[in-house]
Amino acid sequence: MSALALHPAAQDLLFREARTANAFTAEPVTEEQVQAIYDLVKYAPTAYNQSPLRIVLVRSDEARERLVPHMAEGNRPKTAAAPLVAVLAADNEFHEELPALLPHFPQAKDRIFADRPVREESALLNATLQAAYFILGVRAAGLAAGPMTGFDFPGVQKEFLDGDHTPLMVVNIGRPGANAWFPRSPRLAYDQVVTTV
Amino acid sequence: MSALALHPAAQDLLFREARTANAFTAEPVTEEQVQAIYDLVKYAPTAYNQSPLRIVLVRSDEARERLVPHMAEGNRPKTAAAPLVAVLAADNEFHEELPALLPHFPQAKDRIFADRPVREESALLNATLQAAYFILGVRAAGLAAGPMTGFDFPGVQKEFLDGDHTPLMVVNIGRPGANAWFPRSPRLAYDQVVTTV
């Protein structure tokens, strides 16, 4: 018997059969799909419920043309061709929303997150957790994600964000096309990763 | 019709009904369960398949007694009482495994990750993604996770890790006990998080 409660079909959809896609079909990714993804993954945990992830959906041709030159050369063709591209970023001013997000401890805004360096570190960690939830959420929608950190961070920040937001990654989203991925690479064995004390 | 392919029961198990637990039953978390969690979440993506997450399972009373004093005061009782506690860390020397992990581009070890600061930044980002996958993997096993960043990082590093490893978070794991959580806090609305260009 499996030690997991999650249904095997869901294990496959999210982890075992899902793959990072490098090629996509032309089928559009709808606003409804992105809303459903967000409405699922928004519940996954962050420290103090700070929820610092912000998402810019690059939908217009004009915006796509501004994004592609900032990608590393090897990432440009797939970023140009993906049905939807999302810029994921951390909001370093997330504390402004904290009194609404943490009604049982609204003082956290000033007591814990008054200092910008503290906020930046916390926003980076927690928005990265949320980026992982988002990637799995894309898969939960039956789509493939192609997350990339190979891009000019200051360039993407200047083009699409502002000083309050730090870019984390760019994610191509769509249905996998022909030859969408390499063969699966090996993973570390349990004993290489987990030690017991 | 739902815009998600993931079965509603799996949505509930991983996101909608799962909660960060602050209290647990006495039921042990078995080695088999942790192995099943790892064997699921190991497939989720990291850059260059670098897989930098390392996990220390704190199982002995002696190790638990070393850990608890390094936790923030508010985190000590639950960390002392949880059936299992895991220290999650980023391996800053992950590049040593890269030739095995990335057989189609073994040169990545030296071409991309020769410099320690580059490795530290990449390990932090990618191990944090894997920490999020791990939290959802705990939920996939029908268990509750209690991730915490409120602890003395140098203290935990010195007690349980070495200079090659940076602590990320400590996670309590078990079946939720009585009054395991606060009421769910609000989440940001879609329009507060997602913009379209």
C-alpha cells in the first residue's frame, strides 16, 4: 500500500509525469485558467501569511517584444513562442497588505517588517515558495510550465516592475508541443539528501 | 466546469483544506512516509536539475534537545512536541553532484557554478523551491506541516549542519491535533497579485 494519501493520478499530474516544457502548442492559456491556478495556490503557506508573490502576465505582442531581448539567448525562442509568459516577482513592500492578511496580529507590519532589508529577505524567501506553488498550480491546470532564471534581472525589473519588486523567474506556460523536453535526468537517492540524527 | 485538471479531492488535500499545524497527535511519522514524500517531490523542477535541498530528520531525543533552544520562544513548545522535525537546508556545494544529475551538460559544474557566491545564490533559490515542494509532499502523505523560519540560523547551522549548508527552515510534521490552527486568514484578491501587460 502506498504511504501517500494523494491519488496516483494526481501524483503523476503534478510530479511524476509533469515535465519542464521547452516547446508548446499554439493553444492559448485563458484568463480563466490563470485565475483558477491562483485561486488554488493562494492557500499554500507563507510566513505571517505575507503572500509577497506578484505576477505579471505578458499577453500583448508589444510586451512580449520588450521581454524577449532580456532573456538569455538560449531562452529567447521558447519565450517568444510560448502561449503565455509570466514574470514572477517578490513585492518588497508586502507589509502594506499585512494588516488585512493577518487580522489576528496586525502589528506585524511595524513590529517585524519595519526595516526594508528584513522585508527584502523575507519577500525573497516567501515569494520563492509561492513560485514553486505556482509551478505546481500550472501543472494542476493540466498545463506545462517552463521556469527560467536565465535573464537580465535589472532589465526585466526596469521594463516590467519597479523598485519595490524583485524579479524571481520567468515562466513559459502552455500545452507541451512536439519534443517538448529532454529525457528525464536522474535524481539524488534518498540517502544522498536525507540524514537522521 | 473547473478550469483545473487536478481532482477536487487532491486540491483539498494539498491546498484548500490543508493548513499549517501548530499542534499534533502522538502518532509517529515513519521512515517509509518520509521516503515516499521524497520519492514524489524529488521530481519537481530545479535549475539545471541542481537539486540542492538537504534534509536533516531530528528523530532522537538528544537531537531534539539540541534543536529546541535554538527555536524562537513561541516555536519551542510545538517543536518539542511534534512527532517529527525536519531541518531543511541548501547545499552550497551541490555542484559536486551535477555531472551525475545533468548527464547531457556535465560541464555546468565548472562553466556555471565554479564560483561559490554564484552557487550560494542558486542553492538558496532552488532549495527554497524544493522546500515548497516538500511542504506539499508532506500534505500529499496526509500529514500536516508546520514550517518555521523563527530560529537562530547560525545556532542551527552549527548544531546540525556545516559551512557547506545554509539552513532554510525547520518543519514540524505529524497528524494535526486538537486546536491545531488559527482560523484561515484572508488571501489577496487576484487583481492585487496579477497584472497583465
